[in-house]
Amino acid sequence: MSRADTQPGTDPNRQGWRLRARMRYLYHGSSPAAVRFRLAVIVVDFAIIGFFLAAPILREAGWAFYVIDVIVALVLAADLAARAMAYTDIKDWLKRPSTWIDLFILATLMFPQSLYNFGFLRMLRLWTLLSSDFFWRTVGQKYDDTRVEEVTRALAALVTFVFVATGFVYATFRGRHEDLHGYLDALYFTVSSLTTTGYGDITLPGNWGRVLSIIIMLTGITLFVRLAQTLVRPHKVKFPCPTCGLQKHDPDAVHCKACGEILCIPDEGHH
């Protein structure tokens, strides 16, 4: 065995440990360098989401679309690998629904021809990003556990649903209605159904089309109500009661409403 093989720095296990430690530092650290790294990751995420949004139109560009598709797939694969290394327990990481959503999105990028009809699910990336602790720990530190976070999460769910439903309508019913040919037509139908406006100029054919229209209307109303409730209801802060475990209380609460335990909730200056 050569001397180089016995040097600690060349030990593959030690190198792997150092790489994992580095990923944990970047993805979970609180230093300015780690925060800047995560901000860059979030900017790239939004750029990828923009590509997903424009994909139905960009697909007509031919080979250029597939080049961008491959680049996005490589970036997303690198990000997922880094997140897996940064996570203490990979098995626990794999149990997270957002992980499986991202893995499926990666599959649609790696196999764009065979999984093209499922491409509309890529917009779920918007929901997983804006609902993640990763996002709020980075750009939302002063907004974490505030009304801003609640409104953003509710709005993200509504916007994500609009574009996922639009993509599904476009992939499933394009060409089956004389007025539904492009992505904008599908978006117009989704928004008019979701708001229950129902102009009637574009309708989905068959019983399955009626069922889908009902689902869009009911889900849209539910998400609108949730957003409205988030905007008008009094804000509560997350502060678990040490006795009964009630998670949220009024910002100025002195006693827990469930059990009467005395609380000491930090004010905004110390939140």
C-alpha cells in the first residue's frame, strides 16, 4: 500500500463525511455565507418554476426546449442530491411528500417524451418551495410564523392549483374542443370555472369533462375561502403550550385558552 493511500485526507469515508458536513452547513447553517448560498438556490428555484410555467409554449421551439430541459434536470438532480446529503437521516428525508414530488418532477424532466402529459405536475414545485422551512428560514426570517407567511402559503396553494389544473386541462382536452387549442385557452377555462363565472364559450366534453369542471369549481372556492380567512381572521403566533400542547395563541395571550396555563410569548421585538 502506498503512502498516499494511507493519508487521512484521501480516505473516501472521510471525504464523504466532509462533503455531508459541508452540505449541512450550507443548507442548514445560519452564517451569512450559508444564507447567501440558500438565497442563490431559491433564485434558481424560481427560474426553474418560470421555465415550468412557460414549458407548454417553449416546447414549440423544438430542440432548444429539450436542451433547457436537460440543463434543468441536471440542476434539479444536483440540488436533490445535495439536500439528501445535508439531511441527517436520509430515510426520514425520503418519507417527506415534498421529496417524492421533486423526484417525480425530475423524472418528467429526464423523460420529457414519455412523461410529457404529466408535465403539469411540475408546478407543484412552487407549492413545495413556498411551504418549506428552507424558504422561510432563508428569506422569511422576520416573517416566519406571521400573517405574511400564512397569506403566502395560502396564495401559493391557490396559484399552484390554477396552473396544475390548467396544465391538466391542456394536456387532456387540447384539440377536443373547437375553441380549446392553446395553453391560454386552458388557463381561461380554468380561471372562469374556478371563479364560477362560467361564460360557457369553452366547455369540456363528456361526463369526465363535467366532473373535472366540478372539481375545479369546488377546489377553487375552498382555496379562495382559505385565502380570505387568512386575510381577515386575527393572527395567532405559534407557541406550544407546555401543559396541553395547544400550538397557536393570540400574540398578547397571557393564559392558554385551552388549559389556563400561564404563557410567556416573546413580543415582536424578540420573535
